[in-house]
Amino acid sequence: MAALSATQMDQNMQTFREFLMQYNNVTERTVSEKEERCSSNCLDKYLKMTQRVSMRFQEHQMISAEAQGAPMKN
């Protein structure tokens, strides 16, 4: 996975914490199995989408850096 800056990691963690708080608030109420499965599927899709976006962004940054002749960090 792409290396993230400290600010990005903090933002991601805060977003995830907020999501978990909201999820816990919702699940404290009576939630049907169908609703629980739906929210789980939605979360899975969201996490996969953000991972793909991060990967594509990293690829774009690498291509841009190569085009500008910047040395690559490993």
C-alpha cells in the first residue's frame, strides 16, 4: 500500500473513528441481519474503492515524478 503522510493517516484514522461511532450508534438499535449485511457490504466496497484510489494516485505520482526526471524513493 502507498506510504501516507502523517496528516493523511490522522485524517484516515479520524474518519474511521467517526464511522465506527456512527456504526455503533446504529447497531445499538435493533438491526436486522439484512441491514447488518448491507452495511458490511457497503463498508467493504468503500474500503476497496479507497484502496484502489490510493494505488492509482501513487501510480500517477510516480509517472509524474519520472516525467519530471525526479529520482525515485524506495
